[in-house]
Amino acid sequence: MDVQKTLENFNQGVGKLAKELPRVMKGFRDLHEAVISDGALSAKQKELVAIGIGVAIRCHYCIAVHVAKALELGATREEIVEAVGVAVLMGGGPAAAYATEALQVLDSLAGKS
């Protein structure tokens, strides 16, 4: 899996959406910033939740984006793997399949093969 290419494709797609739907995407961006900012849960904790949801709903872009952001915010491998484990619990077999993708992204971004 080429994680950098996945992230690049996502960013290009969001850029195109922003041109076609500027008000919608501004609203989405504002919502994202409001939700992910530190509150009762830290931004890092919220990114871990987002990883779990991304795995459970089987969204490869969500997995790549939120694993990258969680790492940027200081999440450890163990924290990310536990979030993936919760997703498998909640999402069953399909989530287990996408859990492998989350680990591939994590390994790629952490410099492991």
C-alpha cells in the first residue's frame, strides 16, 4: 500500500470538492476543526476514536488520514492498535479486514516494512 499516494489522492479529491462545493467543504472543515480540538478528550484521543470509526465503517481514506494525524499528535503504536481492536469488536469481520489496512498504514508511516 502506498500510503503517501493515498493521502495525496485524498487531499487532491478534497481540493476538488472544495472548488465545486466551497460552502459545504468550508462547513465541513470548520466542523472538523471544532470537533477535533482539545476538550474533555484531547485531539489525540479524538483521532484514535476516528481511527476506530474509519476501520469499522471500512473507509480507507479515513484510516490513512486519521492514523497519520494521530501519529502527528503523539499517539503510540499501542494506542493505535488498541483503537483498531475496539473497531474489530464493534465492526466484526469486515472491520477485521480493514484493521489490516490500518496496520499497513501505521507501519508505512512509522517507517516499518
